[in-house]
Amino acid sequence: MDKILLSAGLAFLIAFFAIPIIIRVAKEKKLFDEPDDRKVHKEIIPTLGGLGIFAGFILAILIGTPPSAESELQYFVAASIVLFFIGIKDDIVTLSVSIKIAGQLIAAGILVKFGGTIINDMHGFLGIHQIPNIASIVLSFFTIIVVTNSFNLIDGVDGLAGSLSLLTSAVFGIYFYSIGQLGYAVMSFSLLGALISFLIYNFSPAKIFMGDTGSLLVGLVNSFLVIKFINIAEMPTTSIQVESAPAVGFAILMIPLFDTLRLFTIRILSRRSPFNPDRNHLHHYLLDIGLSHRNTTIFYVVANLFFIGLAFQFRHLGTTLLMGLLFSIAISFTLCIYYLRHRKKNFSEEVFTNSESAQSSQLFKLASESVEID
């Protein structure tokens, strides 16, 4: 417990004192995120908050991780450094999607090949248990890339990506600490400590964004932790076993994962690149409905808590049924948001049309009166 508290406190302090300096330097060097038609903020805001998160997190896990986990730690740090340079480069000079994906594949390759971060059991999903080595490698790469990008893509509202990751790291940290996996618990609480500091400056109204440097790191940590959770949670030797581990792991990351998979599906069906940015995120729809940045973030965190609680409550259903239940409820939520947005849009158009008609009638009346006077 001492190492966990030390790591979380150290990560908090490093990020807390680093971020104000980063904000000042970013303003002096004009390293801003420029607003445009797709983005929801209207002011120029520094984007290098991920520097503070990275510094606090990496130093904390290097100091706090127990010796038994050091061999695995070195490969995770190597993968994190790869994404750090990709992220910082993209935050300063925008990179192409192909270069960003190449960097993510390299980071995933380090974790899979050298770190042994592999999913080799589907735990009964669609009746599948153990899977061949090639399939497990492909699935592991897919999981790391999708989870990493899910936090990168959902980082569009003040405090949203940071708050969701704060929740997921707390859930993973509590679980891993409870079963004696101190290395993963240190990693979870180190990220939690760094994110608490970051959110002080990022929660609406934001003074700084985490940028790709932060969102890629946050996504990588969560992809690593969810794979470890899936592998460990149903082991006979685990003190607290969790049935339907893949579905429960999916529920922990529900909001960013579901929104990313939904977006990728929409974009591919529209014959566009899945990484082509647009305003089809659910947080854009919530803003269109009238929610503020703060309320959108709170709504998402509460919704994610709901899915986590639901998954733990019904984990006995089995992986396939539980995944189906989670997807069904998520789709229902999405349809409700679509409906509310459509209704708000139609109401606004009706008000605008009525306003234009009233103005036209008034102008016609004034013109008629003018003719009569003449």
C-alpha cells in the first residue's frame, strides 16, 4: 500500500507543478490548438498537457513498481516512449494518420512480442475459449490499437478523456490491489494521480488540453490494463475471480470503446477513412442538445459507472450474453440521444422559420404603410 500511495502522490505532485510551466511555455511559443468548424472550443488553448501527465506517470511507476514486475515494466515504458514522441510531434506539427498508426503498431508490437501482453482466451465468447497463436496476436494488436485510439478520439470536450480515464484507472487499480497484483495497481494509481492534477487545469473551462501526447498514453495504459484484467480475472488462482472477464473489461471502457466502434462503422459504411475527423461523436450530439462541457463530462462518467455496475451485477450471464446486453443498452442510449438531437434541431429550425416569417410580415406591413402615406 505504501508504494501505491507513494506512486499516486508523486505522479500528482509532478504533474501539478509541471502543467502551469507547460501552459506558460506553450503560450510564449504559441503552441495552441486553433479552433475550427469541427472543434467545440472557440479560443486558442495549449495542447501539451500530456507532457505533465507523462512525466508524473513514468517517474511514479519507475519508482513505485515492485521488483517482481520490472521485466514487464521495461517493455511498457519502451512502448510509452514511442507513443510519447509520436504524440508530442503531432501536437506541435500535425502528423499524417499513417505515421500515427505506424507508431501505435510499433508500440503494440513491443507489448505483444516482448512484454507478453496477449489475449489467448475468449472466455466463452461465441462459444470460443482458447484461440490459436496467430489469432491471439492479431486480437491483441487490434485491442491495443482500438483502445488507444478510443481515448484519443473521445478527447473532444473539457475534462472528458481525463475523467473517463480517471474512472477506469480507479476501477483497475482497486481490483489489482485487491488481488495482490501490486505492479498493475501501481500503474493504475500512478495514472490516477497524474490525471487528478491534469483535471484541475482541464475541467471546464479548460486552461490546457492533454493533446495526443496525453490521450495516446492514457489509451495505451488502459489497453495494457484491460488485457491483464481479462487474462487474470478468471484464473483459478486469482483470489477474486470475475466471470465473463472480457465483457466486464469492455464495460469498464464502455463509453470510449463503444463511441469509437460506432464512429468507425459509420465512417467505413460512408466509404471514408475511419480516422477521418467529423462531428459525429456522441459528445457533439450532447452539446447540440444543449448540455455544457461540464454536464456532458458528468453525464458520460455516470453512464460509464452504470455500465460497470451492470456488468458486475450480471457477470454470471456469460461473456456472450453480457456483451449482447451491454451493446443493446448502449445502442438504445444512442438512439435516445439521436432523437433528442433531431427534435432540438427541428425545433430550432421551426423557430428560425417563424422568426423569418414574422420579419417578412413586418417588412411587408411597413412597406404597405409607406405606400399609403405616399
